[in-house]
Amino acid sequence: MANRYITTPIYYVNDVPHIGHAYTTIAADVLNRYYKQQGDNSFFLTGTDEHGAKIAEAANRAGKEPQAFVDDLVSQFKKAWESLDIKYDGFIRTTDKKHEEVVTEVIEKLKEAGYVEKRKYEGLYCVGCEKFISEDELEDGKCPHHDKKPVKHSEENHFFLLSKLEKELLKVIESDEFEIAPVARKNEIVGKIKQGLEDVSISRQAVEWGVKFPGDDTQTVYVWVDALINYYSATRIIEGITWPADLHLIGKDILWFHAVIWPAMLIVIGEKLPKKVFAHGFFTIGGRKMSKSLGNAIDPIALASKYGADVVRYAILREFPFGEDGDISEKKIAERYNNDLGNELGNLLQRTLSMVERYEIKIEKTKPNVIGDCQKKMMENLEFEKRLEAIWGVVKKGNQFIEENKPWELAKTDEKKLTDVLQEVYDSLVTVASHLEPFMPQTAEKMKKQLETLKPEPLFPRIENE
Ligand SMILES: [Zn+2]
């Protein structure tokens, strides 16, 4: 029995959850459910990042105190995860006093080790990213993530001496002692480190909504540093997890923090490194970049209430490889619903059980096939779309097998063969239900029930689109 500790980023609660947050969190939930199904002792942590200037501003605009503002948003995140049938084992909030204590402790250790220095800093700052941004990161003079011009900003900050850690970082990354996946991302990071690392500011002067910087009341801990520490502080706050994490699941936009700054901090404080960071791709919505200003952000809660949690989970993991960029839209989700789920899976279950009922077949209740090594590898590599494709291979074969053997004709001619054919399809449905469980827990449950009672009911009744 292996111990597994899987994390998502803690989400910044300056706004309601969107489909991008849902993507990472669904993936973590699928993995966690899969490992538990395999008998592992798996723990899935998610949470919320609640400090920083952007949150204080958003609270101010909403006419609320920051704490009341974040409390409200946290409940919206929790509601979103519930509507997508996401079962995390732990939820951490950076406004938790115990987390704040661990942040203080980590900063103190960085200082004691001689890796923190106070300096004057001047640079371009993106308010959206809450970070200083270098000239070569800009596109047309704007932050590529926020499509906004950065502002000139100068202040005195405490710096983490990241530049001293180049060698150590390269050693752990190149040897995969600290694995960065997919490998293209690892190469990208190795290339950047080899160009040289700059020291990074880890405090803010004018930001009050945060953890006080130890030994300097005029500064708060930079929100990114505060947030990264959650993965570690959680192991001290929540029962059932031990450091290090096995897997940090993240979006590729926050890879630098997770692949460079975070392990560097851990090296300095003498803690173990997480085993792996996996950066997934981004999606466009119907061919266009998702953005609030374009108004094309899709609401995961609305989608789940229209199609069901399982359908959203299935559609977004099936559409394109997890480590790459791709496109998603409600139209694509609706197509998956009607085709893969309704016409293929739902139809196979319904027609099989209907024939079992009609021809009064004596079905032997069987156990699912175990997951093969090749399929396990896909899960280990987070190749969700391949894994789902493989499961759908079995579904398609089942429908084909029925077409070829025509049980409705066998019913008149060969009762023995009729029983064999339907038993074979029944067995593969038992396996499909079990293998789908991590991805589509509610569907798997419904399938299991029907396979037990042998009473067919539609799994994915047609939705009429307005
Ligand atoms: Zn930005």
C-alpha cells in the first residue's frame, strides 16, 4: 500500500471559480479516486490563497472586510467542487492562523540560513500577476496573462538569494530527484536556470493583507511565498498527510514558482523535495482565449447542473492530452454527451440489459478485470485521454459484438450462444463500470446498480438544447 499525497494549487479567491480551476481539481480528484481504488493510502489537498493586494482591493470594491470577502468566496469554491463531485481529503486556507505560523517559521529559517537580504528594488510590476515582470516576458509591452501594461514600481524588499542555488536546483531537476513533467516543461526550466537565476523579492511594503514579515513590521510576506508554503504547512495542520508531496498538479503559468522558487526554499530549510510537479496545458473556449472581458468564461457549476458532474469531468479530460493545450466548448461537451455517453455507453448498457430481460437470460454475476500494467502507466503519466479512449475501446467493441452476433436472431436459433454473447457483453460492462469509477463516480454507481438488479434505465437521457 503506497502513500500518496496529491495537491492542486490553492486558488486565489479574488473571483469565483472558473473552468480552469475545475480542470486541475478534477484531474486531482480522478487520480486520488484511482489510487484509493487501487488500495493506496491517497490524500488529496486543495484550498484557497487568500492574502495579497488584489484580494484586499476586490474586497474593498465589494464593500467588505477582506476576511468576510474571502469567507464568502471560499464557500463558493467549496460549492463548485461539490457540484463537480470532487472529494478532497483536506482543504487549506492561508488565513488559517496555524498556516500563518508555519509561514513565519519558514521565513525565519531562510533568514537564519543566510538566504535573505533587504534591498531596494525597482522594476515593472504586473498587478494582475502580483509579481515583478521582466522586459522579455512582455508581449507588445503588456503582461501576456493579463493583457495589461505593467507599472513601474520601486520599494525596499526582503530578497531570497535564489541566485546562490543554481547548482543545487539543476542537480535535483536533471536527475529527476525532483521531477518536472511533461519533459518539455522540464527542459524549459533547465534552460532558464542555466541562463542564470536572479534573487527574488519575498516581501511587500504596502500590502497589509498578509502575514507580517518576521522581524520587519513594515512588510508582509509576498503572497506567492505564503501560498507555496501551504503544501508543507498542511502536513502540520491536517491529520493524515506527511511531507513531502508526491505530486503538485498545476497550470503551466505557475510553473516557475513551483519548479524553481519552491524547491529552492525547501533546499535551504533542509526539507525534502516534492517528488513531482506536473504542469498541464491551457484551453481556449470555442477557439478563443478564455477571458473575463470576452465574456466567454464557462461556469463549471452551470455546466454540471445542466449535464451532470460526470459529463463535465469526462468531457474535459477526454478532449485533449492533459499536458498540452487544447480547446473546449459547451458544444463539444454536448456532443460528448450525445455520442460517447448516450449513443455508445448508455446504449450498450441499456440494450444489453433489455435483451437479458426480454430473453430471460441467466446471467452470472462476475467481477471486473483488474487494470492492466499498460493502463496503470497511463494513470501514472496522467494520460487521462488515453485511458478514457482505452475504456471506450471496450464500449465500442461491446456494441460491435452485439451487431455482429445479432442476439435477436440467436434468440430464435441458438439459445446457448445467445447466453454466451450476452454474458460476454455483461462481463465487459462490469469492467467498464469499475474502470470508469475514478472518472465518473456517479455513472459507475448507476451502472453497478443496474448490473446487479438487471433492470435497465437510461444513463444519459437526451437533453434538448434550446
Ligand atoms: Zn499579469
